[in-house]
Amino acid sequence: MDKRGYLEKQEDSGSIGVCSHRSETNASKVRNHLPNDLFIIGASNRPDLIDPALLRPGRFDKLLYVGVNADAFYRERKALTRKFKLSEDVTLYSVAKKCPSTFTGADMYALCADARFQAAKRKVLNSDSEDDSVPED
């Protein structure tokens, strides 16, 4: 069984039931041929895409989030945001501290890119309003 057909939900709403049924059938087949003292461990960096049929009781009984080492987390965020200029009163640490532990590098980059866009937008709007208020000679 491949990852796509077994672990992930289908995005097409018409095929969700088919995928769930297929996963249910595959899980039953696998379970019937396994010894009772065997542990199966699944791992995913996208748990939101795992088919709900696999998360029913008796399948994967525990869900464990393994976080990123704090030093590695900080180094990654620092590398991702090296091209962004932060305000003097803002530190990367203070921003990261307010983010959820499941915040990915892509999430952090998107947050910074959006903040940069909003800052540029404010600057343009402020410069336009200043131009309107400057008296002519």
C-alpha cells in the first residue's frame, strides 16, 4: 500500500467515502495478518491529511507530537527571516514565543512576509496622505 492511497484523505469531496472505505478495508486486511505482539508506528509531518478511518479506536491508539529541538527551532527561524528587517523593539524570539508549538518554518515565513506586505502598504498609504497635505508654493 502506498502512502497516498492509504494514509491520506482525498481532497475531492466525492471520493472521501471511497478513500475511507478503502482504508478501512486495507487496515482490516493488514490487522488480520499481524501477530498480536506487533506494534505499528506511523509518522507524518501532515497529521491533518491522515484518513480518519485510521484514527478510529483500536488502530493507532496514541498520538504523540514530537517537537523540534529549541536551538534548531531558533536557528531555522533565524535563517528563514534573515532577509526581513525587524523593528528595533521586536525580536525574533518574542515573535516565536507567541506562536504555537506546531508553527512550521513555512508558517513563520508566511507570517513575516504578510507583516512586510502590511508594513509596505501602511508606508504607501501614509506617504500618499502626506503628499495630499503638503501646501503648494
